[in-house]
Amino acid sequence: MISLAHAQTAGAAADPSGGLMQLLPMILMFVVLWFLMIRPQMKKAKEHKALIAALAKGDEVVTGGGLVGRIVKVGDNYVTLEIAEGTEVVVQKPAIGLVLPKGTLKSL
């Protein structure tokens, strides 16, 4: 009995492509994950970073929390928004989600 079991394992170890064929589905899943999830997320983060770098005084923006206002002051890490006449709020730059076209606040 033992000699039969020993003979079976020796034959299985002789297959040179067995290890590669077992790893191929894992590699394929990683490639699909990269193109469907990771790559688009990196592209979106790069676009948001460019949007944050381009902020200027007078831009009309929407924050992640839904506040709509005009930029009054731009600092290194913070932006001061005028959300109503005479009402200003200090917001972190990464909280800015969208830059609106000029004149949008007048139509609201």
C-alpha cells in the first residue's frame, strides 16, 4: 500500500506546467481588478488633485457636504467660502468636490 502511494506522488511532481496553471487564474483576476477598479480610481484622484490645485478667488464651488459658495480666500490647506452675503465658512481644500460655471450662484 505504501509503495503505491509513494508512486502516485512521484508522478504528480513530474508535471512541469501544473504550478503555473494554478497561478494563472489568480494573475488574471488581479489584471482584471486593476483595469476595472484601481486604474479608474487613480485617474479620478489625479483629476481631483488638479482641480484642488487650480482653485482661485472668485470660483463658485460645491463642497462634499453640499455647501454651495464663492471662494473669498485661498490658503495652503483651507479655503474661505461665502455661502450667503456676509456669511463665510472655512473649508478644507480636499472637501471641494466640484467647480461650478461662473454665474451659477445667481441662478440659484
